[in-house]
Amino acid sequence: MKKGIHPTYYPDAVVVCACGNTFTVGSTVKMIRTDVCSACHPFFTGEQRIVDTAGQVQRFMQRLQAAEAHAKRRKKKKRKVLLEIVEEEEQAQTSGEKSSEA
């Protein structure tokens, strides 16, 4: 190995997880902070939970609710337009019947 080009290797680097679990590994950084480790990751624990570090799940749920509300509004508006068309046709028929009677 060439001298002076490689980073310092720390054989006792500490990894600290958000769940509180800590362990040591070899790394070029003295301390590593992580959000998920093998002690709390759903794959290793068999637990069904959503790991949400940046509010992504909440944002997705908000977008989903907004899309559902928008679809309901469109459906309501479409129904209203269809009812107006039916009413106009009925009025046209009734006015056509009146003119044919006269």
C-alpha cells in the first residue's frame, strides 16, 4: 500500500442505532449513526411496521386522501352535469309536446 493516500482505519468504530442498540465494527469513521439496525429492522424481527424517517408515509397518506377527495368531487360534479343534461332534455321534450299540441 502507498503511504499517505489511505484514510485512517478504526477497528473499534462504534455504530449507534436510533433504537438504542450499539455495536462495534471496523470503519474509516469513528462513530456511525444509523436509523435502522438488525435489532429493530422488520425483516430481522418479523414485525410488521413501517419505518418512516422523513415523513414519507404521512405525505403519501395525505396525497392518497387528497386524490380520493378529488375523485369524489369529480364524480359529484359529473353527476350534477348529467342531471342537468337530463333535465334539459325533459324540458325540450315537454316544450316540443306543447308546440305540437298547439
